Amino acid sequence: MSSVVDSVPHLTRTVSEGSDPKKDIQDVEVDEKSVDVESDSGPAEIIKKEEDVAVQVRRSVIISMSFLTFRTIFLGIGLSAFGAVLGTIYTFKPQNATVSQLFCLIIAYVLGTAMHVLIPSHGWWRYLNPGPFNIKEHTAIVIMSSTASTVAIAMEIIAALDLFYDIRLNAAAAIFQIFASQMIGYGIAGLLRNLLVYPTYAFYPAYISIVNLLQSLHFGGALNLKKRRYFWFVFGAIFCWEWIPQYAFPLLTAFSVICLASNGRSTVIRNLFGAGSSNEVWPWKTQVNSYMGMALGYIVLTSSYYSNIFDGRDLVFMSTSLFGSDGNVYNQTAVLTPENTLDEAKLAEVGLPRYTTTYVISQIAYNLSLGAAVVHIFLWNWKELRNAFGGLRFIKNNTEIDDPHFKEMQKYREVPMWWYLTLLFVSIGVGIGCSYGGGHGVVLIPWWSILLFTVFSAFISVALGFITATTGFNISVKYAIQIIAAFIHPGQPITNMYVNLYGNSTSFQVLYMLQDLKLGQYTKLPPRMTFAAQMVGSIVGSIFNYTMMKTIVTNNRDVLRDPVGTRVWSGWIVQQYNSASVAMGALGKELFTHGKPYWLVPFAMFIGLFMPIPFWLVHRYAPAKSWLSKAAESINTPIILLYIGYLPYSVNGQWWSCLVLGFISQYWLRSRRPRWFKKYNYITSAALDGGSQVIMFILSFAVFGAAGTAVEFPNWYASSLPAFFI
């Protein structure tokens, strides 16, 4: 849990083994005694540098710092539109890519600083340029734009309705549905602030790197000046490089040595180790568990496929589509009535659909991970759970919370609880209205089901939120939700799809808003400004999610329906919702009950409950500090199990590059060059992320067809290499 925090400069240590979180996590601002400055000067110079850094950092908590400025509004709305468009594009890409919060942070900083330099600051201009671009303006813009760029599950479901059911919602109903589904989650999040935002134990490890970069960009001193120069150097280098593998020389996207060694002769090798994507730098301990999971995934996927497990040997190796007995894409309309419910007579003629072996394994692995996560948290974090829930302290008056960040935030007006309650109930009403009156002629989901799964999401968000707030690990519940829906709404595929919206999506939005509320608390952004930033980001995001989705679906309809897609466009994300709606919604009892073809998928949740127990017992009863005890403690079964099923969803050759980068960054540099690691590791990650996503955005519109027309690179020998080797 403390591995991420220990590697971040200017931060006091977070939760460590056997410690009290409330005593350890005192402040996410600079600990003046631990400031790591360059040591190539004399003692007096070092002291002076330490004092300079400390003085600059203390400015970040000045309550009078401006935050609601022209720059905040202009850049916040503009980057929200930009992020929503880019996020929607990535939804229909073969690579598993998203618009990260670091990316939004970088672009906001570039433009905000440019506006300060270019806009005059005298006379009435001071209203447009009130001073240097500061950390509070920056945080508000990041929250607004990253909220918009997080693609709503509602948009993906609406795309699935269009592609596979020929149901096209009118624009107003679609946009309001996207917005309302997010706002339900936000309303629930506001009710959980005392439990999952304000306390010290809710520290959200993943957000520490965000705070670190914000500090580095906004505080002066020699150290941060070097960081900024280094950041822009790496940013520019990756920006200039990425257009080559992404467009001109796609083989370099991920150079698979194993595929190259096989000389393209083995379909087995190509299936497992082909293709590629961008990469990311992760904490080493998390990487080790994920690589262990993927290594097991290679073994499990290969052996299962070639052993004809789940009768999938005659199907393509990886796909999230449904297939018929003849190996072709399943004709789902042939087994559905005009009202899109199951027709038993037609099913008897057509037969049951089939999943690819890899997709079944993936669903089993995800459900194993969910069950394991519940027990893992109870075994390894019982003390934190007891402190949080004992005596129902989290619902009592928040004056008992002694977190230093929370105390600082008392100088601002808080968002009243009734705001969130109003938002919650109004959003539920809008969602019900859009379900019944969207101009599509069918009821997408009954009102009582919306209420039922909203309540379910609220309860499960407490557990998932605690896991994310204390460990940084996100658990997927989509398959569990779909299985529950299959038995509540048997034979109704569209309703099953929409249950995923109000069950899975709502809990996801709860976690997302909670994390942004914590980011606002760390940077001392007023709570009402955080609330407003998320509302504006959601409104802008809903509009551009829908409009961009319609453009892509209209121009690439056949490709998005194809199980494989192309290297430019793919419907693999949307196909998941369609496959689940038919298999679990229309045919849940025929496919997933005991004795049926895929009965292990739901049963895996119960098997997963037992997975962490052996490792905990070894750690508990092996000699203290022995290698066996330490090894058992390092095993994170939810991560391993999840990554066993991670590969079938997108191209995966990038993991070989990630393994090398992760070893160099998180192991070698961390142990051999700790000073460099502390200063530049997360800056490097942010620069690589930002540079690659900026050029990807430009290429998407310029040559990949996001604007409607794709421009192929002139044919040369490297254009055929990926098909030969990968």
C-alpha cells in the first residue's frame, strides 16, 4: 500500500505495516525535513534551496488564492470538449487506451501558462489575466476536463443499441440519459463523503502522483525548474517518435521478439504474443502481480483454446462477439421477437450462441477476482475496516474527523447534503423518463429495476470505495451485475444491458467523483468549485460523447460490427455489451445455470472467495520476516486473477515493453538510483503519457478517419511486416 507513496517526492509517508494511518498520513504537502534537493553545492546553498522549496510549497495552501477565473472557465470547457471527443475516439480503437488525468493536467498547464504569458495583465485585462496560472485553477480545469473525457457507459450502451438492435434514441433522450446516469453516481458519492473522502485512511494512492506533478509544475526553486525542463524534453521526444509506429511503421508499435523469431509460421505464437499498444509505468509491486496474472493467462488461454475447452477451438482466438454453431457471427435477431425478447420457438431452430474460449476464461477470471477481493480486504485490512465502520462512525458528525486536509477545508463553505440528495432523485427521475419516452417505441428498463439497481450500487459502492481509497485497486463488477440481471429479467436482452448501466456504471461514477473530491481536498480547492467543475464537465462530456459516437458509428458501421475490426477501428468494447445482453439477458438460464455450457462464469464468484486464504495462512503462521512470509504477503490474488483474464480484450504485445520499462523504472532505478527515481519517475510517466496521447489525437483526425476520411500511408515493405510477423 505504501509503495507508491514512498517513491513520490515531497510527501510524508503513508500507511505502513503495523502503523496507524491517522498518525502516518499527516499531510500530502511538503515535509520540510524530507525535501530532496540537489547536493552538489555547499551546506549553505543546500539550506537555502531547502528553504526556497518549503516557502514555495506552503503557498499551495493559501486560502486567498484565486480559482474562479476566466482561464478556469475557458480552458475548463474547451478541454472538456477536447477530452470528450478524444475519449470517445479511443472507445472505438483496437488498443485499450483512455484519456488519462495526467494528460488533461499537462495540456491544461501548457495552455494556462501560455494565457498568462500572452494576455496583458494591466487595466481591464487583469480580469482575464489576474496573475500566474496557479494550482487551484489548474486543479479545477483538470477535474472538469477529466470528468468529460471519462466516457460514460451510457454512451457505449447507446452505441450498442444502434449497431446491433437498430434502435436509435433521439438526441435529447440520449444526451440526458448519459448525463443522468453519471449524476446518480455523483449524488451517491456526496452522501459518502464522511466515509470515503474526509478521513485520513481514504488517501487514494493513485492520486499522489497527480498532486506531485501539480506541485512540481507550480512551485519554484531549482529542483522543480529541472523537473519542468526534463518533462518537456521527454514530452517532445515521445511526441516526435510516436507518429512513426502509429502511422508509418506500425510494426514498431510493439516489436514482439517472440513473433519475429517464429517468422510468422506459427498461429499459436501469433495469437498469444502479437500486436501492440502504448505503454505505461506502474508501481513495481503491482506490475509483478499483474505480470504473474498475465503469465498464467498465457498458459491458461493457450491450453484451454487448444484443448477445446468450452467447445471454442473452431472459433477465432480472441473476440467478444457471439458465434453460432457454424462458427459465424451469431444471428441474434433470429431468436428475438420484434419487441427484442426471447422467442423460444426460434431459439430451438437456430440453437444457442457460443463464446470464444478466451472470452469465457476472461469472465471467469473477473468474477474470481471480485470474490477474492472481498475476502482479501477482510483478511489483510481488517484493522482499517474496523476503524472505519466500528460504531457506524462514518455517518456521524464530521467534526470528529481529524485529518489535517479536512481541517484546512473548513475555511470554505461545504456543499450541503441536500444538494446531493436533490441531484440523486432528479437524476433518477430523468433516467426513468428517458427509458420510457426516448422516441424508440420500447421501454428500455422498468422503473422499479432502475430503483433496485441504484440501491444495489449505493451499497456496493461502500465496499468498492473503501478498497479503492485504501489500496488504489479498482474491482470490476460488470459481470456480476449482468448475472444478477439475467435472473431478474430473463429473456430481455436490452433490459439486461441497461441494468449494467444503473448497476455497474453508477458504482464506477461514485468512485470517480470520490477521487476528485479527494484531489480537491489535497489541493485546497473549495468544495463547491469541485462540485461545479464536475457538473460542467459531465454536461459538456455528455454532449460531445454522443455527437462523436454518432459520427464514428455512422461512418464505420460495418467495421464496428465485425468481430475482429481493423488496426484503425474496432467495436470490441461495444460488442461486449451486445454479447452480454444476448447471452446473459436473453439466454441466461440456458447458458449460465448449473449443468449448462457456461455455468462456471457465475459460480466463479464463490470460488474466488477462497483464493486469498492459503496465502494469508502462510503469512500468518510462517516464521516472521521469513522469505516465505514476505512472499505470501506480496501476493495479491485479486490482481493476479483479474489479469489472467485481461488479455482477450485488445492487442497485447505492449506488455513486453512494459515489463522492460517497469523493471528499469520501478526496480533498478528505485533501488540503484533512488534520488533520480524520486525526482523524475512520475514526471517521466506523465511526459510519456501526455506526448503519446497528443500525437494520437492529431493522427486520429488527420489520417485515421475520426473526421470521416482515413488517409492510408503510402505502401512500402514495412506496411506488410505486421501482417507477416504479428
